[in-house]
Amino acid sequence: MDLTAARGARLGFAAPVLLVALWFCPTRGDAYSLCYNFTVDPQPSPGQPWCVVQGQVDGNGFLSYDCGGTMIQSTSPLGEEVKTTNTWKSQMETLGDIGDFLKGQLPDVIPEKHTARGPQTLQGRMTCRYEEDGHISGSWQFGFNGQMFLHFDSENGQWTEVHSGGRRMKEKWENDRAVSNFFKNVCMGDCRAWLRDFMVHWEEMLKTTVRTTVSPPMQPTAPASHHIIKIILGVSAGFFISIVAWIICKKRQEVRARKSEPAFQL
């Protein structure tokens, strides 16, 4: 399949992937954040991947990976900057393992009210974030079809239900120490290490990105008022010249009319 056809075949899968990226990923604030958005489709259409991972730093995309694939795709200059590093290559196995793990958990965590409505697309987001004090925090969020149901604090192991549809998922995972440990280890271990390694290359690029996206300061209002005054004076001058020209033209017409009249005969 050529590149154009491949892109066309993935359009149907792209919508939920973009939705989860917008739903989950924060933009640049006071700290740097690295997140990986997983979208798992238990019944993908022909030619479409069953799992896609989108990587973002401070809301800027930098990678895309189809679970089980042989390559991680760079999607921006940020990705190009780090794609030759060992960290970039080491991600692939871990991201694939996470995709496999989520796929294996899917049948047991589908919300009860949705079990009869056909396949549900599972989304998960892993985030590790530099705080202002230099500490790196970590968390997970999970949901179905673009709606967040459950939050997991990777530091203290606390599960929080944020939607009633996440009750089944919370009961299943909260009581399974192996699940909690898996999510905690990849977030506080792998993700934190990736963030440290990548920021060596990214910090200056991200600062530049922020600087170039800041709107220029507003200009003082005085020049604008000067322009308005110039326009008014110009219009007034034009109007005055038109009146003068009309008067001169009228006078000339009267003179010509008098000259053309026949002499009065006695």
C-alpha cells in the first residue's frame, strides 16, 4: 500500500486518536510535561491498526506509533531532534507492551451499560510532568470513546472515579495490585527517564516555540489617531478643492454664455 492509500485507510481511526489527544494533553504551563495517548480498538477496520500511540510534549506532537509496528514515526521537528537517540529507540518495546496490556484488560473493564452497544474504543493517557521544584510527577487517565472515566495517581497509587462509567474499571484495577504496579512502574520509571533524556535536546526548542507564539505587544494608540487625523484632513482638502473647481467652472460657463449673446441693436 502506498503512502497516500495508507493515510486514507487510517482516516476512520484518526478521529478518536485526535479526540483523545485534545481531551487529555495539557499545553505549556509553568512546567514541562510529556504524555503518551493510547487508543485501542478491539475490532479495527481492515487496514487500520488496533492500537495507536501519539506522543506529545507540552501539547506539541512529536511521535506516532502503531502498536506492534517496526518503527516509531516522527511527526514534528521535536521528534526529528531526538529520533536518533537511544531513548527514542527504547520507547518502542515499552509502548508496545502497554498497548498489549490495555488490549488484554479491555474485556474486563468495559462499562456494563455499554456491553451491548458494540465495541468500545479504550483510551489511556500516561503523563509525567516536571514541577516547579524539579520533582517529576506522574499520572494516568482512562476512558472510552473520548470520555474520561478514571484517574490514577502514579505516585500514591490512588484510583479516582470521575464518571460513573468508570466504576467497573476502578473496581477491577484497584483490587489488582499487578495492574496498579504496572501502570505505576512505566509512568514513574520509563516515562520519567524519557522526559529527562529528551529535555536535554528539547528545552531550548520549547523556549523558542513559546517565544515565537507569543503575540507582539499592542502598539500605542497615538499613531492610530494620527492616521485618522490625516484621513480627515485629506478628505476635507479634497472636498474643498472640488468646491473651488466647481465654482471656477461655473464662472467660466457664465462668461462664455455672455460672449455668445448677439449685440443689442437700436
